[in-house]
Amino acid sequence: MREFESHPPHKVINVIEKEYLKKAIEETKASATDKNRKRAAYLVKLMSKPKRQRISVNIAKLEKLANSGESVIVPGKVLGRGSITKKISVAAVVYSGDAEKKLKEAGCTVVGVKEMLKKDNVRIII
């Protein structure tokens, strides 16, 4: 936490999220293969947007759009509003504390974007 001590407390979260975003973009570019190159390029484009245009998805939206047993990627942040009953596999750049807790309690699998790109049938939810 020493590297963030110079930032005011409300700015620390933004700095940490920015680091996660950089790492996710690098991993997505590195894990692109011939098979998923278009999907990886699209994810990088979505993740590279300015802060005000970045993707935020509530758990309620995941519940509504994803089918049970499906794998989804959120190229942004998953927020904790709503509830989920379906067991899905989710990959996102950042999770709010509430969202991660609710997903794990529902039996969902939380993985990284890099791991999710290895799968064939993955939906991108924006």
C-alpha cells in the first residue's frame, strides 16, 4: 500500500482499478490466438474506453441475460446490485466487494479474463 500513500483515500480505489485494467488489457492481448483474435480485439477496445464510458454491469443484469452453466465476460466492473440464482462462470476486470461475495455464495465461478478467453462459447455482456 506504500505506493498509494501519496493519493487521497478516495483516489486509491481508482488507482488500483486502473492497475487491474492495465493488467487485464495486457493479458487479453497476450492470450489472443488465431481462434479468438476478433473477440480479444473487441474486449481490448471495450476495456480501453475512457473512465466515463467504461462498462459497469450489475448482478441483476447477469441474472437476466446469462443462462445457467454459461460463461460470460464483463469488460469492466461487476457491481453488487441485485441477486443471482444461476450458476455461471464470470470473468471481469474488477468486482465490487458485494458482487464477488454474492457470486461466490450463489456457486458461480469467478475467473480471470485470460482464463475465460481459452473457452470457446463465451458471451460478452455489456
